[in-house]
Amino acid sequence: MQEQKSILSRAFVVFIPLGLLTLAIFGKLISIQFIEGPALRQKAENEVIREMDIQAERGNIYSADGKLLATSMPVYDLHFDPVTVKEELFFDNIDSLSFYLAKFPGKRNSAGWRSYLVSARQKGNRYLALADKLSYTELKVISTYPILKEGTYRGGLIIEQENHRKMPLGKIAERTIGRERKNVATGLEGAYATYLRGKDGKRLKQKIGNGNWKPLNDLNEIEPINGYDLVSTIDTRMQDIAHHALLHMLEKQEADHGCAVVMEVKTGAIKAIANLGRTDMGTYFEKRNYAVWESTEPGSTFKLASVLALFEDGYADTSSPVDTENGVYEYLDSKIKDSNGKGYGKTTLKVAFEKSSNVGIAKTVIDHYENQPQRFIDRLYSIGLDRELGIPIKGEGKPRIPKPSDSDWSGISLPWISFGYQVSFTPLQILSLYNAVANDGIMVRPRFLASVQEHGREVEQMETEVLNPAICSPETLQKLQALLQGVVEDGTARAGAYSVCTMAGKTGTCQLNYWKEGTKEYQASFAGYFPAEDPQYSCIVVVNKPKYDYYGSNVAFPVFREIAERIFQNTPLEVEANERPLLALLDQKPAERQAEAMAFEPKEGKEIPDLSGLNGMELLSRLENAGFKVNVRGLGKVYWQYPPAGSLLTKDQLIELRLQ
């Protein structure tokens, strides 16, 4: 009996824990099935099925004249699921498929493809790479191959699309168009990314091993919403003019870098912006957006602000006398010098400005502001020169105008500021000042975007923004305009007096490393507007570290002049309906010129004659047969052409014709 109790006791010791363990396991199974089950099943599903983004198509960027500047070109990656394909279809066509795939260079021969595909099927690989970065044309070809032509479900073909950004016109205004990548957003692409990006869609994908995912089906959970298109203010014809005029001078001077900007006076629309930097090989490309970013001492172009202050405060007039002495003026512990080395003697403020006399401007400013330098600085601030322009493109350099309370202000700061040293501005900031003088004293914000569109329909139009409604009084404005025109007619840019287009502006020559011993480095510039009597465009040209010459009159002004003349000569007038009979005058040009145009045989290196009055379609045929690219607008006879008559045709020349 005692022995039975002992056995029962030992049994209880063994079976009770086992029973409890069984109950615990059973309870956990119930918990997993009914309580934790849904969450665990969802987690497991998430591990193999996941909702992933479908990239929205980024909007295009167009020029003001309708050219495509940036677009998204689709590229395709192809994968293959050999397991999906029925055995008979697979083995009946595997040799043919391998033969066609071998036509794509650089991967495998026909036998190699066959081995690759059969091995993948045997291993159960359902996401086998076939090709990547294919164009749409290449995709359509492969989609006709045996097996693959059966599509996703019967043929196992998996197509994945990505959009890559392209610039169809090459490097034109590359820095201004910009890019948007991870952690990098530049130019228009970065500034207006919210318009361009659109909204990504969603698609279910299934994990199939090795970190690969394939679409679960052809349907999207959420369709992507494509981005808006942007119409920029850039005019490709003006951009081409500015680019090549600047490039020619940079190459001639072997300069380090430079920029040229053309702005529409009334609206602030940037019509052209070229930024070129030199490589180690001596070539030039759009290296940085110097016009927006680079803040330097401007030199003599800043004298415009100094005389504005003098006129506004009533301290001087254009006829005010000034003694430039012998071109050297000692003030405290510094020497102020005129570039001609001899000065201009006793003269007027007008002549001192036109000849760009540092001595004349500095002495006049010292005479009136020496005991009240803050008044001079306040007047500069009132123009708005101390503030950034606030353009949407990132990276704008900060303007700097020191004030007497600053730690780096010294006794010579006032005169040096008066002729453009110890201050710093970007080319675009200086241009905005000159544009304001051309625009009846109204300073506007430079703008790069004209409108936002969706499928050709305007969604939003960008308005002109006024930064300062009046930089000065009307009386001062008239004096400034006369001074700037005088620079071109009688001053440092007097070569422009014989141009087909009237111009106004100011030369600038700035020594960059004046505090150092050794080789001197310079920056040449010219800022102004044209036509002088009815300003349509303002323009600034800056050339940094030219090698052979450094005066603004010899380096920057010729670029400005070329830009102004070519834009002026080749900007067609809008033809109203009641003016169209005037086009009949095209038929009245001298007979010898008409004969020359009719006999014109387009060849590289040959002069293009005046084509006005000729049949546009006949010309188009002749030019295209000769290998030239031609852009034609309208029907009828030629009333406008680019390049202008007398220009030499180049190999890749784009010829533009306007017909009526």
C-alpha cells in the first residue's frame, strides 16, 4: 500500500508539470490563432508583400520660346520569371529566345543565355535580370521576342520603369536649369521642385528572395500624379548669343571664369544667363552659377550708387567742379589713383564719372560725407543694396556694405567704398541697380519662371515683384541716365557710340588681390541697358582674371556690345494684321541683293545673305539638303532670319526663319 502511494506521488510530480506545460502550449496556440493571429499574419504578409512607391513623372521645363530645356526620359529594367512560364512553352522556345537575347552586345552568346535561363528555372529564381537602362525603342523590340511576347502572366516578363532627367539642348543655361538629387537641389529644378515632382503612386510588390521584389499585378493601388511643367523666362536665341559672346572673350583672354546676364527691364525676366568656368584643359563649361552666387568687389560699376547718393542728398550735380589733380590723391595713409596714370585735371563730376576717375568720385564723396559717413551708408541702404534679392534659386551671395560702427571700418573706408571697394555684390545684384535706372527708378526682383502649366494649360502665371518702387527722385534718375549714356558716347565705352543700337552703362575694373605683393589679378565688368532711349533689356558682363587685358572697356564692354547689337538686330517686331501690307516692301529690295539671295548655296564657312522676301519652303529644302538644322515659323516669305546677313555659317549652325 505504502509502495502504491509512493508510485502515485512520483506520478503526480511528473504528470502535473507535463499537464501544466500542455495547457500552456494549448493556451498559446489559442492565443496565436485568435488573439495575436491577425497581427502576426499581417506582419508575415508585410514581410513578403509590401506597398511601394511608383515614381511620378517629373514635369518638363521649357524656354520662353517653346524649346524643351529639361525633361524626364523613361528607361526600363527588364526581369524574367521563368517559373511562371509553362514547361512546354518554355522548352519549345528557349533556343529562339536565347538567340535573340544574344543580339544585345556585351552580355552572353546564345548558349550562355540558354544555360542562364534554364538554370534560373531549375533554381526557382523568379526575378532574373535580363537588361537594364533600356530605351522605349529597345523595350518594344525585346517585348516581341519568343516567350516574352506573352506578357507578364504567361511569358514571365517583368518591366520596371524609371525616369532619368535629360537636357535636350545640351549645356545651355545648365546651372540655371539645375538638378535635384539626394541632398542636392540647384537651379530651377531645386527652386520649383514642389511643382515639378508631382505625387508618387503606390503598387503592391511581392518579395521573392535575395532582397528582390516583383509587382504583384499590373494594377496600381494609387495612380501617380505627374508634376507640372514650367515655362522659364530664358529665351534660347538670346541665351545662345550671350553664351557665345562670353565664350569668345574668355577664350581670347584665357580668363578663369565669367558670366553674362540679360534681363527684361520692365518685368525682371531673365532672358539669358551664361556662366562659364575654365577647366584644366583650357576649355569652358557651366561650372558654377557665378551670376547668382559669386559676391565680389564690383569696382567702378558701383560709382553709380555713389553719385546717386550725392544727387539725392543735394550735395552735387553733374556740373559740380572736381579736381582730379594728376591722377593721384593721397588721403590719410592711402593713395587713390586713376587708371590712366595722369588724371583729368580740373573738370566736372560728369566727366569724372564718364572717364571713371576714382580720384574725382572719391574726393566729391569725402567733401560731403567725411564728417557724416553714416548718412552716405544710409542712402545706399535706402536703395536696397544691403539686402539679398530673394530669388528662388538657392545660393545667392550676400551683399555687403560696411557701416562706421563695424569693427573693420577704417578712415579710408568711405572713399574706397565710393569707387566700389570694401563692398561686395553678385553680378545679379549690380544688374538690378542698373535695371532700376532703366526702369524709371523701379527696382524689380529678377525672375526665372514665367508660368506653371499642366498639359499645355496655364495653371499659374508669375507676376513681376517690385522691391523698391523708387530708388531715387525723377530728377536724379534723369541725371543718372544721362551719365550712363555719356559713358558710351564720350567716356570709357565710347566705342559703343558707333553701334547700330544705342547703349548706356558703366565700365568696371577691379583689382582682386590689391593687398598682396606679386602678380595682380583683375575683374573686368560692364553693366548697362539698351536701347538707351527706350530701354528693353539690361545686361551685365563680368570676366574674372583675364590674362592679357583687364580693363572693363576692353574685356567686358565688347561682350555687352555684341549681345546688345545681335539681340537688337534680330528681335522681330510683332506684325499686326493692319501692318501686314508693309511686308510687301520685302519684295522691293535692290535687284542685285535679290539675285545674291536667290543664288545662295549654303555651305560651311560661307556668308549667309539677306534672305528676306524669298520663298520659305524653297529655302527650307535647300538648307536641309545642305545638312543644316532649320527652324521655321509661319508660311510664305522670309521677313526675319538668324543668323543675320553677313554671318559665316558653321557646321552645326541652327538657322531660324520667320515667314509671312
